[in-house]
Amino acid sequence: MKKILITGAAGFIGSHVARLFVNKYPDYHIYNLDKLTYAGNLENLKDIEHKPNYTFIKGDIVDGNFMLELFKQHRFDAVIHLAAESHVDRSIDKPMEFIMTNIVGTVNLLNAAKAVWDGQYKGKRFYHVSTDEVYGSLGEEGYFYEDTAYDPHSPYSASKASSDHLVRAYHDTYGLPVIISNCSNNYGPNQFPEKLIPLFINNICNNKPLPVYGKGENVRDWLYVVDHAQAIDVIFHGGENGETFNIGGHNEWKNIDLIRVLIRVVDRKLGRAPGTSDKLITFVTDRAGHDLRYAIDSTKLQQKLGWKPSLQFEKGIELTVDWYLNNQEWLESVTSGNYQKYYEEMYGNR
Ligand code: NAD
Ligand code: TYD
């Protein structure tokens, strides 16, 4: 039985990856290693937690000794590394946790894999999950390609860029069998309501202001989270060591246009008259160093490995809004605790 360590699988994307692998590959044993920060929630995995090929381990990737002992104990065949601090605004506020988890944590994992695999790399794989934000910001035109030079601007994207470089360095220096993917903005069920789409769905439902940074002109390229998980599956099994793949759905939206779609869909589902929640739009101070535009070219992945996104954006938004409306308990549980404090600190002075 293949033993696969998925880090950060209690989080948004990781939970979808773990679900896909546990259900699709009964001959793999999936170990979910997660620290359960504010962003990690075992509720996300309720439907698979009793499966015989799934094990949860609570732990911190920043603890190098712990990670090495864990590797020695289980002798994993592969790692799919998603654990990270992932929110740009938090990285602007408190960068150090991003440096520790995203950079030091990644190196701890690389060191543990290198030590335990000890040059016996046949059948082994270290898959590093990264973001398109490492490429920086585009103007009105153009796309990010796999060979676009890195130009990160936020502490988050700089920490992810650093981790990508280190993963590549372990391939080039020690021959570690690594693979990297860089994906555009994800949306869908289980995303923590600090990111644009779930935050705004929640605020529209509760008649709270929608804090639009700057003029709302920034552009993001949105992909449904299940499509990202499927791309990871395809790359994990079909990519070659040392390769990089961009993942994205050619689905660019200006923030303000996306917000109007969200308002329309949520108002309709709540039985409100069209446009009821337009008044909630509130333009606030822009994010520092706010990247103007992200847009991914995923031709390599589509042509080489045959992946393509399965969902139209409108359908994905319907599914996402439905999920949040039907999972109010989940929302309440993740927004209890420190969430109110976070919200006041982040938006109180804007
Ligand atoms: P998330 O914040 O929802 O989840 C991160 C998970 O990592 C949480 O379960 C958290 O508890 C865990 N974690 C954090 N620090 C840890 C530590 N020190 N040790 C162990 N576990 C720890 O993040 P996400 O949005 O699911 O992103 C997952 C990965 O995908 C990240 O590496 C991110 O950079 C990348 N990514 C995200 C997006 C996106 O749009 N969300 C897009 C492209 C790439
Ligand atoms: P976000 O979901 O934080 O993802 P990222 O910064 O990684 O792209 O933000 C998506 C876009 O929405 C980004 O341009 C910033 C903007 N935004 C707002 O206008 N208001 C908000 O409250 C948030 C969280 C984001």
C-alpha cells in the first residue's frame, strides 16, 4: 500500500485533495498532517474520517525533529505539501508566521524526505503545491507561463516563491524527486471566510458592508477547488520529476464585477428583490502592494496531461453559494473564537 502524506489537509484545498485521494485510491493510505490553525478544521473531512485508508496526525511542519521522526516512523512514499499560511492580508499584518510555516516548514519536509529516502528515489514523489502569486502582477494583457520570472510582492507570495525555489534547489542539488504546481485563485466549499468570495457571501447574507479594496479594478483568475484537486491528481500521477505545471481555468474577473454576480446570486437565493444588496458595496483603503492582475496560461497541463476545468464559473458560484447557505453551522463554528477580533483589526480602520 502506498503511503501518502498530505500536509494541510484540514484546510480548504487540502481537504478536497484528501477526499479525492481517499475515495479514488483505496490502495493508498492517506496521512493528513495538520497543525489545525484557525484555517484548519476537521469538520471539512467528516465524510472520510472513518475510512480505513485515512489517518489524521496533528503536528507542526515548523518542528523539524517531529517531521523527521514522523517520516522515519511511517516511511511515506510521497508527500503532497499544501500546509501554509495562505492569506495575503494576514501576511501584511504579521509576516513572520508566513516565513516560518511556508519557508522553514517546507525545508523541514524536504530534509525529512531526503534523509529517509536516502537517495532511493524510485517510486517516490515530493509534490509542492504553490500559487500563481509568485509571478507577481500583470498589466492589462499577457499571462503567467511556467517560465515567467518570479516577482512576488506580498510577504505571502514572497514566502511561497522562496519555498518553490528551495524545492527546486533540492531537486537540482540532491536529485530529490519533486514536482511543483502554481494555481490561480480557488473558490468553493470549505474556504475560510477571510478570502473574497466566502467573506462576501457571508456578509451579503448578514447585511454587512462589503469592503472592496481600492476601486475594485483588480483582476483574479478563479478556479473551482475540485478542479484544482483533480489537476493535482493528474500531475501527481503523470508529471515528471523536476517539472512545473500552471493550473488555471482562463476565468478572469474584475473584483467589482465578480462582487455584483455574488450579490445577484445570493439575493436571488434568499428571495430578495434583485439589487437589494448593492448598497452594501463599500469602497475601502486599498491593500498595500495590491497586485493588479493575475492570469494563468495552463496550456502545458491541458495538452500534456489532458486536464481541463470541469465547471463553468456561473455553475461553480451557484454550488458555492448553496454550500455556504446550507452549512451555516460550519460558518458559525469557524467564525466563533478569534474571528471577530481578526475582523475588527483588519477592517476597523479602513
Ligand atoms: P488554508 O489556509 O485554507 O489551509 C492551510 C492548512 O494548513 C490549514 O489546515 C492549516 O491548519 C494548515 N497549517 C498551517 N500552518 C501549518 C503548520 N505550521 N503545520 C501544519 N499545518 C499547518 O489554505 P488553502 O487555501 O487550502 O491553500 C493550501 C495551499 O494551496 C497553500 O500552500 C497555498 O499557498 C496554495 N494555494 C492556494 C490558493 C487559493 O486560492 N487558496 C491558490 C493557489 C495555491
Ligand atoms: P483574496 O481572496 O484575499 O485572494 P488573493 O489576494 O490571494 O488574490 O482577494 C481576492 C481579491 O479581492 C484581491 O484583489 C483582493 C480583493 N479583496 C477585497 O477587495 N476585499 C476583501 O475584503 C478581500 C478579502 C479581498
